[in-house]
Amino acid sequence: MRPLPTLLALTAAAAFGGFAATALHETFQQPAQAMPAAAIPAAATLPAAVGGQPVPSLAPMLKQVTPAVVSVYSRQTVRVASPLGPFADDPFFRRIFGIPDMPRERVERALGSGVIIDAQQGLILTNHHVIENSDGVSVTLSDGRTMEAEFLGSDPDTDVAVIRIPATNLTAIPMANSDQLQVGDFVVAMGNPYGLGQTVTSGIVSAVGRSGIPMAGFQNFIQTDASINPGNSGGPLVNLQGQLVGINTASFNPRGSMAGNIGLGFAIPINLARNIKDQLIANNGVVKRGTLGVETQNVDERLAKGLGLENPRGALVTRVYPGSAAAAAGLQSGDVVLAANGQRIDNAPSLHNFEGLQDVGSRISLDVRRDGKPLQLTATLKEGLRSLDGATLDPRLTGATFKELDEGTRQQLRSMGAGGGLQVGNVARGSRAWNSGLRPGDVVVASSSGDFADLASFRASFDRKPQQLVFQVVRGGRPGNLLMQ
């Protein structure tokens, strides 16, 4: 197997994982030089008064909000390989050569932030990437109390996680309606950047409904120029009334997070985070998503001309699954979806992103172009497929289960030219799938059964079972082929 090409994409970084600030240095090589007064650029400042009223300080609002902001510390125990090689694990070898026992594990820690949204139940929202793969999570309150938190569930595709702490005398932040947020509204980001302690930064809403951020999951971000740095992840974004409008999740810098803030911060709208929280609690940590049940592709200039489109955009429907929401709505192969619920659809990934943010049972209005003519259809989304038993597809897959990829991994595959994929869940030891070499965690990116992009299209590819079944899989970052016997 050869290593996959290194991903050379713009970095979406905001403490995706842990960060420990060991030192903060600023070196001044030369003293500042005086500039002529006429050469000094004018700096943008808040006006002293608006409508004849003095601009108020944020301090009173922050005094009410700050007790609801917490620091979140996750820890994970990882096995450390011995520098002396595999023989160092052999007690006889160590005794013969006088090698002392060495610690085989170490604890890695990650730092983030969180916000209390229910004081009675002790519920806290944070980011999935803050607590991902952790063995335990502790929370430190603004009053200095530290306690272990209970993990209730998380959703990697929206980067939302819910934890609970057994504490009294808590303060929660009231939630706003983030759908009413407008570009230009003032917002305040709070959290624990670099482990320095509670910090407040301010700015404005730069954009809403932002998507297309590399390596993120389903996206509908609030963009802000308020500084969001490593450790801010999971902290609150609040309006000037002290209401929660978003959960800080990422900053964006082509040079990486260590290059500092450049005014491109992103937060998950609280309406979306609240919906995910409700599902995680109601469904024992599971998020159920609606789907149309179609395969689509991008529209290039050649296709646009053939389809009678003025511009090469939209999601071209190439397959409609029988019994799907799309089939019930009358969507057909060859249709081009240009908008969903009034939201512009530029390509196949944007329609997939739209679907991923919808609930099961949602009624969706689709603006479609069919044979060059506009058409509007209404679909009621059905629950998306989440896992498959391999034996139901082909006897050669007996013993294996398959599941959807998280969106971050799916976007990585797209960046490397793969059309999609799915992940192997469990593989029973000694089963046909196991004996053919399939292992838990393998990512299947291609199959001799036919083209596929997700779990639904993978199932459909087995409508005609191939005489020889070969999988192309990625394991540990390396691709290879498996002949399924």
C-alpha cells in the first residue's frame, strides 16, 4: 500500500483537539518609529452615542453571562510504543538484558469551552471535537468548582456535544432565535483560549448560512470577526442582550491556527445546536436525519447547455431510489435541483449539505428545472439509512456491518478525488468478511459492484451481484484492494 497524498487544503483550525499554551512571547526587534500625523490611518471605533444615547458598556451583560461559561477538559489514555521495539514488551527479554519496566500508556488532554444551557439539569453544550474519543471529561466553573461530567451524546457531523454536571447553584444563558440574526449585528465570543482563563472578544456578524468550509461537517455557520482561538471551541457566541446565538467552533487561517486570528471565526447557530441537543437526549445519543433518496452530480458547462440552463450550477439527479421521498414527490432522473426551501443549490455537495441539516418528516420545497422548464415539487423527507448488515447485500459480506462516514472524512475523500465512501463497522472474527481481510474501521471507497457515494447507493449497487467482488479500502491512511471470497 502507498501512502495517500498529503492533504494540501486550507486549514480550518480552532482547537480541533487539545492545545497547551507553554509560553507566550512577543519579541520587538526595533523600537516603534514616530509617524507624521497625516500618515496615521483612521481606526474604526464605536461611536460615543447612538440616537442621542451614550453607548453602554458590555460589563453589566457579561456579569450575568460569565457564570454560565465553563472550561472543558477531556482526557484520553493512549498506548505508547517502546523505543526499544517489540522485544521490550517481553518480560524474559527485559530480565536478561536488565531493561527496567517502562510506562506503556500516557494520558493526552484536550482543552475547550462550554456553555450551561439548563441550570436545573446541569446541561452543557460544547463541541464534539473537544470531547472526541475521550475517556473522561471534567468541567471547571467560573467560581472555581471542578467536577466530572457525564457524556450524553455528540454528533460529529455538526460538531455538537452534550454533557451534564451534578452541580447546584448554576447559571444558564437564555437562548435566542438565531434565524433572526443579521449581518452587522454585534456579538461577543467567550471561552478559555490557550488555557488562559475566561476571555471575551467582540465583533459583528460577518455572514450567516456560511458553508463550503474545508474539512467541516454539515455547515450552516455564523461567520464573525470576533476572535476565536484554540480553546474557545464550544464556548458561547452571545448578542448584546446576553442571549446565546451560537456555539463557537472554528477559526479559519490558511497558515493554520498558530498563525493567529485573521477575523474569520465560525459558530454553529443555536437553533441548529438546540435541535441536535434535543435529538441526542431523546434518542439515546443518536441524530436522525431526513433524506430525499437520490444520487446527484455537479452540472458543468457542457451539461448546462444540454439541459437548457443559463448557468452551470445545480444538482443533476442521476438516480431516484424506489420508495424514497424524492420518488413520492415526483422527482426524476435528469431533473436539476436549483433551490431547496428557497436556498440556492449550486452543486451536488450543497444539496447533500442541505439534506444533512433537515429533520425526518420535514417538508421541502424544491425548485427544479426539467427539460429546460421550471417546476416546483414538495417532498417529505424520510429517515436516512445509518447502517447495513453485509449479509443482506451479498453472502461474501457475511459477518460485516457498514455505516455512513462522518462528514469530515467524506470531505477528505472528496479532496483526494474519491467520489464518496462508507465505513466498516463490526466484523465478526472468523466470518467470511473477516477471512477475506475486512476489518473494523476500514473505509470502502470503491467496489466492483458499481459506483456509490454513500450507504444508500452502496446498497443499490448490489442490485446485480458481481461475479468477482473486490473492494478498494483505506486503512490507516493507506489504500489497498481486498478480494471478498
